[in-house]
Amino acid sequence: MQERDGQVARALEQSDLESANISDAERRLLEYTRLITEQAYKATEDDVETLRQAGWSDDQIAEAVYIIAMFAFFNRVADAFGLEAPNFSDMQAKKSDNDA
């Protein structure tokens, strides 16, 4: 399980949904997440219907949108005040070490 989770995390870090070992329903939700994050104004009812066809309920879709919106809010507030994640430089150094 941990190996699968690690592979999924690496694929998602690289925005590589195609190679991520996730279900089709999860892939559709992450594609929708990208759409809402980057171009929410382009979202249509057909996009929501695609999620329904993948098995997501309206309550689950709404919850996903709320979470996406909260992250956008928090990121904008942090950017506005110049905040960084605690130990951000340590995380970047570890990532660089892992990439080597």
C-alpha cells in the first residue's frame, strides 16, 4: 500500500494523472479539480455530469468544490502577506536531495 501511495504522490507532484495508479473516478475528480483551480469560469454542467457518471454524488462534488475554494483562499491570503510554510526551506532541500 505504501509503495502505491508513494507512486501516486510522485505522479501527482508532477501533475501526471495518466501514470498515477488511481481509479477512473479519482482521475475525473482530479481533472475537475485542475479545471476549477486554473479556469473555474470554464466549468460547465457537462463537467459536473462527467463526475456524476464516474460515480460521484452531488454532495461529494459540492464538498470537493468547497475544499478547492478553501485552498485557493488560503493560498491567496498567504501570498498577500508573504507567508511561507513552516520549514519550507527544509522541505525544498529534502526534495532536491530526493531528485539527485
